[in-house]
Amino acid sequence: MKAFLIYIGRNLYFSLREVVRNILRSLLSSFGIIFLIAFLVLYLSLRQSIKEYIGGTLFGTLDINEIVVSPPASGAGALVSIGGRTEKIAPDRVRRIRAINGVGEINSIIRMEYPAKVKLEMFGRSVREYMPVYGISPAFLRKSEKRWRQFVPGDEIPVIVPKFVLDVFNNLAAARGLPQLGEKALWGFPMELVIETAARGAPERKKYDQPARVFGFSAELPLTGLVVPSDFITKFAAAHAGDPGAIRPGFSYAQLVVTVKDVKDLPVISKNIQSLGLKVESQQEIAAKTNKALAVIDGSSLVIMGIFLFLTVIAIFNSYLTIVYNRSYTFSLQRVIGVSKVRIILTFVFEAALIGALFGLIGYYIGVMAIGYLKHNMPHWVPVLKGLTLSRDSGGLLPLAVGLSALLSSVSAFIPAVFASNMNLFRAVQK
């Protein structure tokens, strides 16, 4: 037994010495693995970001017992149309939804139909712009805003500014020679909402100045205007319904989030709401659409990755064949002095695995650096992807990257290793 252990130890020693001696010469053989692993790390991060971007739900995470109800010509993902025509949910449809058996709480996004102008005083200059005004209840902010209970009308109207609106405002400010302002500078900034109860240009229209203040900013509200408490809009509309030429009812429903009392009733309630001519999406439907979109992305990406993988394997295979040819004298001499074919194969494959693992480690960190670079620069290159956030891997992908690259390199080297184990000394000497 002792002699056997000594034999195994000597074999390991000589095999490791052979690997260390030749590994530097073989480093270029699997160089393509670096790019393959870097692409894999970048792709997985991009895939997760796209999944979160597409599957992102209204104001945080949509609960399993919630459904989003939209006008017929819009979808749940696009809350309000940016175009001139705005689709609405008729008030009678809202009443009929409330009357459906099994429906619990209904939170709505409403749009004020009165023309509203935002008035700001900045750096001694006045800025006045017509802007859409939307209303939400404080319940919409429960998952994204710690101060959601404070989002109620008082002496001043709290205003939430969507990030999209802030970008538009800064563009207007730049066009007028005003400095662009960030969130910190505008937080708590006072303003006025000048509301006209009749249509723009109507001679009998009345104007009302409402003091307001910036309550906060939100990237989760994909709206094209300012956001105020819905109670303010409904109470204002009721108080001024008798004004000359007043627009009635003064507001419209843009979208509803309906809570179902029992999840089992969700399919039935969804069909009942759809029968009213409205669009309905639940968490399951959003997840299904997200998975369908990801399946298309995965399919195209797998084709590209498969081609890249095939070319990488061929390149590594050819590189190792060249290595075998250049080291043919060594391999044939090892066979003459009694080194077994299995040992030659295992040594060669182990050497390839070490090289692959090293390149996998390098490729992983190159991919992580590429994610950080794209995360910083992609919003500037492609503004439409501003909401797409690439997340760096926390380290869970590192073992997979190293293991995959080691396996790929060793598999590519197996057939050349078989050739090496069958080298003939006389042919090697003749070269």
C-alpha cells in the first residue's frame, strides 16, 4: 500500500511539473474563452435588466390579487398616451366595475380636464407653461414613498414630478437660457397651478391660482404631467362645476388598479371587466408577456452565442493540435520510458482546464467592467433605455464562469490529447 501511494505521489509530482513547465506556452490556445465568458456575463446582466424593465409593474410590485384596467386603445404598460388624444375610462364603466361581485379596493389615476398652467419664479425670471395634471391617491405611493400618508391637499398642493417631466422641464429651461436643475435643487420648490375651468381661449373662462410645492420625484410614474392628490382634483371639480363654460365633470379616469378580494375570482372578474370594452392585465398576464418577450431575446442570443461557442471550440481545438505537433518528440519519448496513455491524456486535459479556468476568471471580470461602463454610458448613447438599469453580478456567476471555461477548454483539448498519447517516437525523430 505504501509503495502504491508513493507511486501515485510521484506521478502527480511529475504531472504537475510538466503542466507548470508547459502552461505558459499554451496560454494563447484558449484565448477566445475570455470573450465568450465576458459576453455571457454581460448577456445575463442585460437579460435580467430587460426582465425587470418589461415586467416592472405599476408603482412597485403588482400584487397577485391586483389587476390593471386601461382604456381600450392603451395598455397597462403605458399609463397615459403621450399623443394629443388621450383615451379615457368612462365614469359609468367605473361604477359598473365597483358593482362587480368580489371587487375590493379600486385605486384610480385621474386626469384633470381643466387647462392648467404651471407658474415658477426662478432667478428673477418667470416660467409659465401649460402642463397636464394627473391625480392619484396616497395608496399608490405605499410601496415607493415613505411619506405617502402626507400626500394630501392642504394650504399648498403637494406635487410629484415624474422623471420624464423633469427632463422635459430642463430642456425648456435650457432653451430659455435658464440653468438646468436637479432633484435636490427643486425638492420643496414653491410653485403655482393656474387652473382655468373653461376651455383654453374661451372668453368666459375663470382662473384660479393654487399654491403648490414639489413633494418629490418618481421614476415609477410613467406619466406626462404633474401628479397631485386625486382628492384635490375631484373636490375642485365639484366646487367649480357651476362656473361659466365649465368643463364637466372636470376629470376623467386614465387607469384603474382593482384589488380582488379572493384570488380565485380573478379570472372571472377579469372577463367581466373585459366585457365592458376595457383592457385588463394581471400579474400572471404581465409575467406571461415578459416570458414571451424574453424567449425571443433568448432565442436570438443563443444563436449568436452558439455560433461564437462553435468558433471558439474550433479555434481551441486547432491550437491544441498545433501544441501536440510541436511537442510530439516529448510525448513520444514519454511513451518510450513507460508513461501510460491515460497519464498523458489526463495531464494534457488538466493543463487545458487550468488555462480555461484562468481565462474564465479574466473573462468574468472583463464582463463585470463592461457592465459598469455600459451602466454609466448607455443612457447617454441610447436615451430610450434610460430606465434600463444594468446590475453587476454579486459573485454568484463567478464559479459558473470559471467552471464553464475550464470544461470548454478541457473538452476541446481531449481529442488532441488522444493524438498526443499515441505519438510514435520514430515519426517524431524524422520530423
